[in-house]
Amino acid sequence: MKVSIFRRAHFNAAHRLHNPDWTDEKNMEVFGVCSNPNYHGHNYELEVKVSGEIDPETGMVLNLAWLADLIKREVEHRFDHKNLNVDTVEFKNLNPTAENICVVIWQILREHLPQKFDLLVRLYETPRNFVEVGH
Ligand code: NI
């Protein structure tokens, strides 16, 4: 039987949505105020779901302290209080939309998680706008 465990995390970051192949007018038309050249910030809320069988030896799917530490090390330390466009290699050439941020976080965590587990990442850019990657 598959059981899912969840961990929530949080980071603050600035970004600007911008396609360098477009004119300023087109960027403003598509991204609105999110294309403001001077950036703006979000309080990102992250939910990470890991699913798998319960290990009969530990009674756990995965040690939540290990998962919390992984998220802190690989996601929070990487993105918290950063300007995503300017300060991170991940978004140097990738538009830091909620969709792309969520995919990048999923890829980073997936690399560190044993293959036997399913991984789902949900990223809230605002309490009402959120994106989900994985299963
Ligand atoms: Ni934004």
C-alpha cells in the first residue's frame, strides 16, 4: 500500500517575468506588472509530497527529518532571499514563472530522492495561485 508524507517549506524571492526575444510592449502585454523591470517579490510556499511503501523496519515511508533537511539545503538555501533572475544559475536563461520554478524544484529534489518514491511538488506563488508538478 502506498502512503504519502508531506513537508511544507517557505522562501522569499524576487523575480521578473520577461522574454528577451520580445519587445517591452509585448512583455508588458503578456506578463503585466510581473514584467516590471525593477523586479518584485513573492512569499513562496512549497509543499513536497513523497509516496512509497512503509518500511517495516522503521514504520516510516521516509524519515521526515531527512526530507526537511534536503528541502532546506537544496531549495531554501538556494532560493531564499534571492533575486531569481539575477542571483541563480537556474533562472539565468529560464523565465522564473511559478511553473518553471516548480519544475526546477521537482528536478532538484528528484535527483536526491531514491527512485522507488513518487514525488509531487506544489508551489504557491500567492495563497490563490499555485502550480503542481509530479504525481
Ligand atoms: Ni511575480
